[in-house]
Amino acid sequence: MPGQSLRPKLAILFRYGAGEHMHFLPALPDLAETLSETHELHHYGFRSKEPIPPDLKTHMRIHHLLFAVRRRSEFDKHFKAVLWMICLPFLGLYLRCKGFKTVFLDETVPLSVPFLRLGYRGRLVLTVHDFFMDIYFLPNRWLHPLGKCIKKIDFHAWRKVETIFTRVESTRDFLMEQGLDAARVQVVHDPCDLTLFRPRDPKSAREKWKFADEDVVLVHHGVMHPNKGNDRILRAMARMKMKLPRLKLLLIGEGPEYDNLRQLIHELALSDQVRLTGWLASMQEVAESLNAADIGLSMRVGGPGDHFHVTSTLVHNLASGLPTLSARLDGFQEVMNDGREGYFFDPECGEEFQDRLRELVENPALRKTMGKNARETAEMKFDRKRIAGQLAEGLRIKTC
């Protein structure tokens, strides 16, 4: 591009690479197009098997590091996360020597900011939307002290980050409690590709997963981490099996809990009620499979870090026009309204969950109304072009 060398350099870092980044930030091409008018853009990450859209390559330079990450393998993800941490100081030093004015680290891998700061001294922008210590370390009594120590190191490093993006106000409030400057924290909702995730004719998807016309299908999708609470959902399904024989459950995804859930399905005699899809190869397949369902589910067990999310599961459910049952968590309640797009329930999945689910199963008209409201909410809150503009505005601060 003419005059590109005169523009301030901005690097976007994402561990899985640019192709995978599209899944987590569908607004990336829109963001690149907007920022390329005033900045020289570069993207750094591991190699990705996912295709990179031509329009993204037009507006930024894509740089791949040596490795690729197999996200369906927990061992590979954790091993490559360690390699990513090892790379960060050297990548930071490289970006510093190359004159990059801003680095945008669009994920919350523990210790990534301190490691990057070993080499990079310029303006740093960070996205905070997950607390992995709360999921993997703090529940384990042996790892709990280490997890607390890592969180303290991260909070100390984050206080010196120039700009932090969060997905919900509850995260911003929490970070302020940890001593972060409120003026540096900006709330920007999760973007969604509303042309990909949308209501469709469910016939082909229901045939694919072998659901009958009279079945009422509940769907939950995402990586099966321990804090997703799928075991609680299965136990609730077992309790309701006799009263709601038409109720089915579609679980989309894989993860560390996959084998345990498969065993639990066998123990609870739910093989006829539950379909496990395994890892789906593309977001297109995920979007199509969601249309096999009548009701969406957004679930976390209610741990301390679970209140700071608007998960992609919730966003995709709403965009797909599904009336949605959501765990009563602070972040979810900032997006949904109880009784409008769906219902909230206690994450323990007790009687309240069963009552709300039964109401939706037995009332098709209510499902239709709530599904329509869900899509309207998604269009209003998760439009990717509008969110790309908000991100671009935050990234431009002090760079022009």
C-alpha cells in the first residue's frame, strides 16, 4: 500500500493463528479493513489449518510461527501453550526492534502479558474474557496455591496495560476491584457472524442427527471443559426422562470431559436421549447443527470466573433464533432478559432448571416467540461491523 511505511505499526497476536482467530473474533476482517486506513497491520500466531479469507490478507500481513495447534487435543493445546509462552519474549523483542507502536493480545492466556513484556515495551492492548486458573488450577488442592500466585502476577501486570477489552460489565467491575484503572477498561460485546449463525430450515440437520419430527431437542455446544456442567445436565435429563419422553439432548464438541460424559450417558441409560457429535470440522457445521435444536442451552457451573462471560455458546444460540436456557450468571444476565429470549436457572440444575425446561418443551408457541426475540437481541448486540468499529476506536487510542 502506498505510504504504508509511514503508518504506525500494529501487531495482533493470537496463539492459534489467523484462520482460527476468525472463529473467536468474526469481526477480524472488518477490524482489519477499518484499521488499515490508518495503520500498518500484522498478525502473528502459530500455523492454522483454517483458511484465511482473501479480504483479511488484503488488509494485513499474516505471519505464521513454526508450529500448529490441534485444538481437539487437550495435550497438544497445553503443550503448544507452553511453547507460545516461550516464544512471547522473543516475539516481543522482535516487535520492539521493528518499531511496532501497539500490540493487541486478543486472549487471556495466564502469564502472557508478563512474558511478552520481557521483550516488548510499547503500548499493549489485551482482551480479558476467561480465567483459566479458575477452571484448571484453583479447584485442585495441589495446584490451588500456584493458581493464586499466577493470578496475582497477572493482575499486577494488567495494571500496566494501556487498554483492556472485556465482553461484559461484570468483568470490568471485577478488574476494578483488583486495582485496575476503570478508564483503561472498555466493554465491547462478542461479535458474531450473523449470516452464518441464523435460523434455517431444520429438516436436514435433524435428519443428520437422527431426530424425529416429534422430538424436542435441547442443544449445548463448545469445548467440554469441567466448568461447562454437562454432567449436571445429563443427570437432570435422567430425572426427566419418564415425564418428558420426547426430550432429546444434542452435545456438540469435544474436550477433556468427553470420555467421562460418554461413560455417564451409558450409566444413566441415556443413549436414546443424547447425541454426541464429537469435534465438528468447521463453524459452518456447528451453525447447521444448531438448527437441529428447538432450545439452546448456555451453561457454566457457577464458579467465580464463570460470571465474567458472554460465551460464544450463548451468542450463537441467540443468533440462531433459539429460545435459550442460561445459567444465572452475571455476564449472561447482561445480555439476556429472563422471560424474553429464554429463562435463567440455578447452575446446580435442580428443580428450577427442570421446570423451565418443561415449560419450553410443552409450549411450542412460547419457543417461537422467544426464538424471534433471541434473534432480535443478537442483531442488536452482536453485529460484527459495529463491534469492529468499537475495537478499532480502542486500538487507535494514542497510536495516531
